[in-house]
Amino acid sequence: MRILDKYILKELLIPLFFCIAGGLAFYVTFDLFSCMDDLQRSGGGFKVILWYNIARIPELLVLILPPALLLALLYAISNHSRNNEIVAMRAAGVSIWRICAPYISVGIILGVCLFYLNETWVPMGARLAKDLRKGTKHKKELVYENVNFTNTKDNRTWNIGEYHVEDKRLVRPSVEWLKREEGSLALNTVKLEAESAEWRPSFSFARDENDDGTGSKGVWEFHNVQLFTYTSEGEGSMLPVPEKYETLQVPEIDDSPEEIESEIFISGFDSFKSARKANLTLKEITMYLRLHQGVDSQLVTRVKTLYHSRIAAPFTCLVVVLVALPFSLQGGRRNVFVGVASSIVICFCFFLLNEVSLALGEGGYMPPWLCAWLPNVLFGVGGFTAVKNLA
């Protein structure tokens, strides 16, 4: 790394640190005042409040990073321009792209960090903070009642009386699916009713037929089972004689607990805002979309929009850099302040367009992939072109 790069990075990273620290302090204080009553009602003492604030930090970091990078970048480059350092660098034969290289590198690194936070720490922290705020952190078991789960891909429907999250146990499960009769093209409807069921994970390292692609291998073991087979040639509404089993494992019923939990979690989204606040990982979103292939509903459109927005989000840091650079690198004291103000206005327009575009995607007025990537492409290409013209 050249001395020039070290100097540029030092002048950028110091204000970036203070911008992030100041933003965190502001948001943590504001959030603490808004949820203090809930924490007190849940019996939270100092320790609970401390853990709540720590759990919120990853989610707040994702929110703060792009604007903090913008402010730090504008401050650093305006200082260089005010002291005629940009002019001196250009006079020494350093190209615009060489000057911009450290800033672009920081934008890329922060984008990677943002993606990592979104996929790891943010979901864990958000759910821990939610449990602490509601006072459910120390509950021994979480139980969902009357769960309806449809695997559209495999044409399988679940109705579950109770789903016990901790031990992956079902109470009064009912599963209905289509099964092709051997030696015939006819499809029979099979319905399984059981008193309970438990998930039996497979510990084999080899990929088997029960590997659903989500990293969960296993099979449901049903207890006190009645198995009904409705043939296509059945007479009227007569019920078939059920087959009874004390214990039954059906390998073709391969819906994992993670898939059922994703259905429970995502089915409660009544808006794109609630979907974004859920802080789902890409794995969870992909799992849900895989089970609802070909479904045309507002909820699926909402989840698809969330999926593409999560992939596009890390590029926001790079776009912010590309937008700020051309206006801040202009020489002259007057141009510096005009450039700073212009870049702030343009970045504000970028964030505004991003929200409007996602809203249009949620409503089905734009394809999900287009609404997520349109602001990044427009402003990224525009910023790149502007820097190229300065070079």
C-alpha cells in the first residue's frame, strides 16, 4: 500500500468512525426511550436493558453504514479540496481513478460487511431484542397453534393442531398429498391423520433422498396413525377404510421443521415494511419461495421483492461512493461546498427512489428484480460516468 493510500484512508476512516459512533448513539438513545416501558413491563433490569441495546446494534449498523459513509466521504474529500490537496495529487501525475481507489475499496468492503451482518448477526440480534422486549426470552417453549402449511411445489397440505418449536414436535397433524397409483396414470389423494409426530434427523454424511437442500436431513415419525387413500374411482362420498399404524415414517413427506417455521413466520407479513423488519436471511426467503413456486399472490410478490432487495442492499455503499465522488472532487473552495450539497441532495433522491421502487414492487407494478436493482443501476452508472468525465 502506498503512502498516499494510507493517508487517504486515514483521513476517511477517522470521520467514518465518528459518524458511525454518533449515529449509533443517537439511534440507541431514541430506541431506548421508545421501548423503555415495554422493557420495564417485562421485568427487565439493567442487565436486560444492556443486552437489548447490544442485540439492536447489528440492525442499527446496517441502517447507519450508507449515510455514515456518505458524510465521512464528503468531509474527507472536502478537506482535501479545501487544502488544494486534490490539485496537488493531480499535478503530481496521480489520476482521478487512482485517487478514488481507496474510497471505492472502502465502499466494497463495507458492502461485504453489510451483507454479512444481514445474514448472520442482524436476524439473531433482532429476534433476541424482540424476545427481551416482550419478556419471552426465558420461556421454556414456544408453541404455535392451528398451523396451516402448504407445499405448493410438491402439492402437499399440512394442518397442525400444535407445533412445538423447541423439540420439533407436532400435535394432531394432518397431511394430505397426491400419490400416483402404481401402473396407472391416475392420482390418488392420500390423507394422514396422527396423534403426534416428531422430527427424526438423519446423521448420515451422504446426501440422501430426504435432503431437502436446506441443510436439514430427516423424516417425520408419526404416532397413532390413520392413513386414508381416496381413489379417483371411489364411489360417491364414501370414506375409505383407514390403514392404522402405531408408528409410521413416510419418506416422501420431507418438509423440514425449518420450512414449517418459515411458513409460520412469513405468513404473518401484512406489508413489505413488516417483512423488512423481520430480518430474514436469504436462506429462509429462498426456502419459502422454493415451496411456493408458481404461486401468484401478494405475499409471494412481497417476499420476492424482499429477496432481490436483500441481494441489492450491499451495493448501496458502493453507489453512495460513486455518487459522492464526482461532486466532491471538483477544485475550488466554492465548488467544494456546492459539490457537497449536490451530492447530499442526489443521495437523498437515491434513497427516496429506492423506497418508492420497492413499494411499486410490493404492489406488483414492477417486477421484483427490477424494483430492487433500478436505483443502484441508475445512480451507480451515473456516478461512474461522472467520475470518468473528470478523469
